[in-house]
Amino acid sequence: MQRPISLYRLIYASAVCEGVGSSQVRAILDVSRRNNAALGVTGLLCFSSGVFLQWLEGRRDAVNRLYHRIASDPRHRDPVLLWLEDAHERVFADWSMGYVGEGVLASATLFRFGISRLDELRELSGAAVVKLLLALGDQARRLGQAA
Ligand SMILES: Cc1cc2nc3c(=O)[nH]c(=O)nc-3n(C[C@H](O)[C@H](O)[C@H](O)COP(=O)(O)O)c2cc1C
């Protein structure tokens, strides 16, 4: 028998707005970690080359509501949905919001996917973006820098 779907995964990318710097990204992370823990949402946020790339996973209603709130945040613009799927388990269960910034985002990982900067994401299929985020998550985990 099929297991019931209880989780949902959503990935989007957006462009940072002018004037938003590292202290604001830090503030976004702090709020995300606090709120997501209460919402039962986990995931990973990457920020590099002026691009946010975020993986959200949790109950479908919680992820949807959160995505709409995030999408209307004036600190970024042009959110593009890259991936949506039902899921049986969390990939980033231990991160209310892991983080991969310029320091962790090694270009070698991007090169493996045929891009040199995060703002070239449009070159990638949704499935490739999923793999890229998994690779970045692994990298952050190895370096112990995402939490
Ligand atoms: C790129 C980006 C990612 C964000 N990710 C999250 C998130 O995962 N969780 C969250 O609660 N807020 C996130 N936010 C912030 C929300 O847009 C919003 O400011 C926040 O949820 C409001 O929380 P508050 O009502 O507790 O102040 C993000 C904002 C941006 C720009």
C-alpha cells in the first residue's frame, strides 16, 4: 500500500533588492529559524551573486502559506518557482533553515552543474537545481557551516 503523502517540497529562486546586505540576510535567517521551527518547516537558503535559492519542506499548507509570505517580501524580487513535489521524508530535517553563503558555495560545486555563478540558474532544469541544492547542503554539512 502507498504511504500517505504528508510532506511537500518547494524550491524557488529570486533576486536580492538593491541595498540589502549581509546584515539583512542574517536577519532573514534569524526570523526564518524562529518561525520555521514553529511552523514545522525545514530547508536550506543559499545566497550568492545577488541570488537567493531556497528549499522549503513541510506540510503542504504551511509551505504554501510561507512561500506566499516570502514572495511578497520587499527585500527580494522576481521569485521563480523551480520545483514542487510531494515527499515522504525531509532532506534537511535538522535545519529549520540551513544557510549556504558565498563562503561555503564553492565554485567547484557549481561547475559540476555547468554554471559558474548562482545567477546562471536559469540554465538548469528543475531536477538539476534539486541536485545542486543537495550537493550544496552536503558541502555545508561537511564544513559544519549551515546551522
Ligand atoms: C529570501 C528570503 C527568504 C525567507 N525565508 C523565510 C523563511 O524560511 N521563513 C520565514 O518565516 N520567513 C522567511 N523570510 C522572511 C519573510 O518574508 C517575512 O519577513 C517573515 O516571515 C516575517 O516574520 P515575522 O512576522 O515573524 O516578523 C524570508 C525572506 C526572504 C527575502
